Amino acid sequence: MRKEPGILAPSLPRFLLSVREMIRDQGRDLKLRVVAGASGLDRAIEQKDVHRPGLALAGFFGPYPYDRVQILGDVEVLYLRQLDEDSRREKLEKLFAYKLPCVIVTGRKHVPQVMKDLAEEKGIPLIRTSLLSREITFLLSNYLNDRFAPSISIHGTLVDVYGTGLLFIGRAGIGKSEIALDLVERGHRLVADDVVTLVCKPPGVLIGSGPEMLKHLIEIRGVGVIDVREMFGVRAIRLQKRVETVVELTDWNDKEDYERLGLDEQFSEYLEMKIPLIRLPIYPGKNITVIVEVIALNHHLKVYGFNAARELSSRLHTKLRDKRRIEKYLKWDDE
């Protein structure tokens, strides 16, 4: 196993996100509306997890995760409304004394005025949504997991071949884009060419996509840039795909010892994830496209439990075992 060369941008262990960006991206889907504290919309969200501060409102702060998005549901708001005005203010003042990214109030309960006043005073965005707590928690967590997922950009080409995401890597000019174009012409789908962004998403899935600037484009040396969507239609493209096999294109070398059977599996490592690697030597006249289709189909067979190399090895062992039995029997017969 090896860490691949050709990384254009390093992994980003943490990506700062502002409350303003979150509302811009998810405001419509999550029905978010700022009701107070708009001056703090540029506050940073530094954690992908969300938190419901029920215990904090009850007076227990302990290891309080104040750096997360705080979600107040109907239960928390109902608890506050049952308190007298002084107690309600006291508990909310303790909560808003922390440097919170923002507070989201869910459901249709009336937001106490003192909460709005404190949000304005502290510059902490107070956001309303009509969604239920469990809905906003699920949807917002998915969004934050995507935004905070570690990522890298590499030089390569990603194509969906028979539903298998094949990532082509190799030296510049070796023919990655030409192979991708040939695959598209045969009915497969381009994901990204030249620059591929890899994102690690749970549970242990590596997703590849292309940058917005290069979306649907392929550069063919001697021809120029072509738009795959305009030329072959929307069925020839897709926005992202799970990377399941890495195909390294190499120049043919007579002195190189290439894999013949496929028993010794190799792996590439991206974002600390191991992806099966196939080193494919190329030379003029070799039908690379058909071989690539076979790689994709063979991956499907392995997923369903069939490995041709292991099947051949099993047949050889069975043949040798039967031969030894016959030789042993003949030896006894001679005696």
C-alpha cells in the first residue's frame, strides 16, 4: 500500500463555516429565519455536531459544548415559559454568556422576548424554524458532516463504468482524458477530468467530484476542451461518484514485473482510506477501454464474492491434491 503522488491540495482537517453561509446554503430547505442577533451572522461554526442545551438550562454546564450549534426544541421553550421572569432571564443569561455560534429554536412555540433581547445584546444569531427538533437535527447534521468532511484534490480522471467509480491516475499526457472520452462514447459517464476532489464521508466512503470551473469538461491534447454534456447529453455525466478502484496508467517496461494472476492485491491510500489499486501498463495498439470495462465488471464479481484468481488457485490446489492421492495409491499398489 502506498500514498499516491499527484495531490494538488492537502487534506483540510477543519473547514470554518459561518452562520451566514449555513443559512445561505440551507435556509430554504430547513426553513431558517433570523429573528434576532443578525449582527453575529459572521460567527464561525467550528464543529460538525449540534447540541441541545437542556441540562445547561437546568443549571448544569459541566463540560458544556458551547462551540456547537445550539438547538432548542418545544420541550426547552416550554420549560422556560413555565419559569417566572427573573428565573427565565437568569438561566438564559448564563446560556448566552458563552460564545455560541448560533441558537436555533424549532417548532411553533413562541420565543420568549428575553431570549431575543439577549441575542441582540450578545450578537448571537437567534434563528427560528418550523421543523421539529428531530428533523432539524438530522438534516443539519448531514449538512455539517458534508461541509466538515476532510478532502483533497488530485490530478486524475474519474469515470463511472458500469456503476463502478474508476479513478485514473498517471503521468501527464499518458492518456487519461482520451480513455475517459472513449468510455463516454461507449455509454459510460464522466465525473471529473484533470482535477478530482476526493471527500471522505462516513461510513468509510470516498466520494469524488470535479471543481465547478471544470464541470463536464475534458481536455484532449491537440483538439482542445470539449463539453461532454453538450456533446453527448446528460446521460454521459454525473456530478459525483464513489471511488472504488484506482487504475494507475504506466508506460510499458519490459523489465517491470507486472501482476499476472491478481492474487496479490495492491492498495492506494487517500485520506487514510485504502482503495484497491490496479497498475495497468499501456503501449500503442493495446485496447485499454475494453480492459477498463473488464476491471469494472471484475470488481462487481469480487463484491458478490467471486474472485477469478482465487478460483484458479483453488483449482490448482485441488488438481495437485488429487495427483498426490493417485501417486500415493499407485505406490501402495506397487508394494
